[in-house]
Amino acid sequence: MRIVNTTIYMIRHAKSPFVVGQELTRELFTQVLIDAKKVADIMDNKKIDLIVSSPYKRAIQTIEEIATNKDIEIIVYEELRERQLKGAFKLTEDEIYQAIKTSFEDIDFHLTDGESIRDVQNRAIPVIKNLLNNYEGKTIIIGTHGNVMTIIMNYFDKAYGYEFWKNTSKPDIYKLVFSGENLLSVHRLWE
């Protein structure tokens, strides 16, 4: 029996302004649409079979040009939305970073009314496993966010945690290769 690998490109959205209460509809900075074009250029020569995304506008906008160029509809999964920190709105940037770091040390830790890593994995991993099982041997793009991307990767390999998350950029692209549900390799494409 021949083993066929499945490839997932996790594409983290480009920079967008932070506005309290506008998480779902937050758009990209106009000048950062150039980064979305660069993302599309990097993905231009890749064969893509499926494109899925978080429902958040900034994630969709970052991969829209790829979808248009390849004539593939973007399928939105609510479960792939960014992690909700909730209480973070009253915290300093240092306190937010500390809360995220603590959450990777204790996957049940969460801020008041926020989500733990376990909560996010419980909603997002079934989608990822479904994609891996139903599109075996295919190549999939996921329009995503830094926290949820790292949490998904952490489920498959604990090496992806706080330090990895802290060093990702906006935008960013990671190529994940799976055999079944086993993560074989991760390669960063964004420079």
C-alpha cells in the first residue's frame, strides 16, 4: 500500500489594526495588502486543491488573491477562528504575552471569559483531522491567525509553543506535511 502525504499551508494573516469589539470584521491595513500580494506570489506555483479559512476578514483577505488566481472557493470554518483571550482587553502587552506563555505551560489556563488551549484544540482539531482524512494526498491552504495556528501545530508536535508563536510574523506561511494524522515536517516559506 502506497502512503500518500497531505500538505497544509498555514497562512497567517497580514497586519491589521486592533479595534476592540471588531475582531470578526477587522480588515488589513491598506499598505499591507502588498504583503497579501506577496503571499499570493509565493503560492502561485503551488498546486492547491482546497482553500479554507477562519471567518475573520483579515484571514480571508490575506488568501483572497490566491483563491482568485486558482479559481478555488474559500470555505469558511467558524471553528478555525482566532483564540479569544477576552480579559486581554484590560491587560498590558507584557501581561498578554505572559498569559499566552502560561497557557502553553498549562493548556487549561485561560483569562476570564477567554479560551484555553484545550478549548481551542477541542473546536479546531476535529476540522483539521476531517481535512486530513477527507483530502488525503491533497494540498490545502488554511487562512489563519498566530495563536490558533500555533495551538493546532502544538497538538501535533509540542515543540510548537509560546517561543514559536512569539517569533511568527504577519503575514507568515508554514508548510506542514502529514502522513495520515502524523505531522512529518514543518517548513517556513515566508522570509
